[in-house]
Amino acid sequence: MTTSAPVVDIAAKTVTHEGRTFTMRPLSEDSYTVLVAGVPVGRVVFSFGAANPVVEGDITEDALAAIGDAWFAAIES
């Protein structure tokens, strides 16, 4: 199965992945709440060089990790 890479829009603070748009709301410099249509689905925390996902809703841990990794890579560049 082929999946596309997440697409980051820093200006809009969104990541599009698997046909859904996720809004990134900062909690701190290295921690974000991930929302879909205003509803939290998880959090991502950047530590030890990678996004560490905490699932809180309708999303897989792998998808949340991919979203977090793409987001942190984009804001670091």
C-alpha cells in the first residue's frame, strides 16, 4: 500500500495527510495539539530528534507520528 507524505502549510498551521487536514495548535515550543475540525485527536512532542505521538482520538499512532515528523521538519528548516 502506498501512502503520500504529509503536506505542511506553516502559514496556515496545518498538515494534510491521508485526505484529512490537521490543525497544529502550539502548547509549547516543542509540543503541539493536533486537531481535526476543532476536535483534538492527539498531541505530538518533539524529543530525542523525533515526534512522539500521544493519540487521543480517531487517528493511528503511525499517522500522528508522520504528521508530527513532517511538522517539526518544516518548522526547523
